[in-house]
Amino acid sequence: MKLRELAHSRTGDKGNISVISVIAWKPEDYPRLKAQVTADVVAKYFQGVVHGAVKRYEIPGIHALNFVMEDALGGGVTRSLAIDAHGKCLSYALLELELPDWEG
């Protein structure tokens, strides 16, 4: 199952830091997101794109996870040669993450 089937996302950036929020479509899917979409999983998924630390923050009130990814935008919006210097497509890429089966 793809992450996009359980959640949607929003992205923001500041300098060379990209922030992706993953928000469960249904509150009952939040425990699965917490268990399966870890900082380590996201860091491995973006290996080669994100060169710094990936930190995860939980926002249970809105059934969301917030990932702060350092050194993720090729130097930042004004320095990067990337087509998507803001990193908006990173959230769409993350939603393609294949999740393992869940026994929850």
C-alpha cells in the first residue's frame, strides 16, 4: 500500500531545510503512520537527496507527523539549481512510499 492511500501532505522550507507534514486521512490510520513512517525510513527513502539529519515530530491532535529534513534543498531556494528549489515535490515523492503490511 502506498502512503498516499492513508495520508496527504504539506511542505514548507526555510533556507536549506525542507519540512514535510504527513496527515492521516482517517484518525484510525495514525497509529500505523507513527509505527511505519519513522525518521529513519524517511531518511533512507530520501538518501542521496537529503544530506543532513531527519527529525520527526508527532502532532496527535491533527493525526500528523512532521519531518524536518536538513541539508535537503541543494543549498536553499536562492542557491539551488534544482527545478523545484522549494522542495514541494518531495512531499509527493514521499506519498509514493510503499508501506509494509499492517497487523496493527
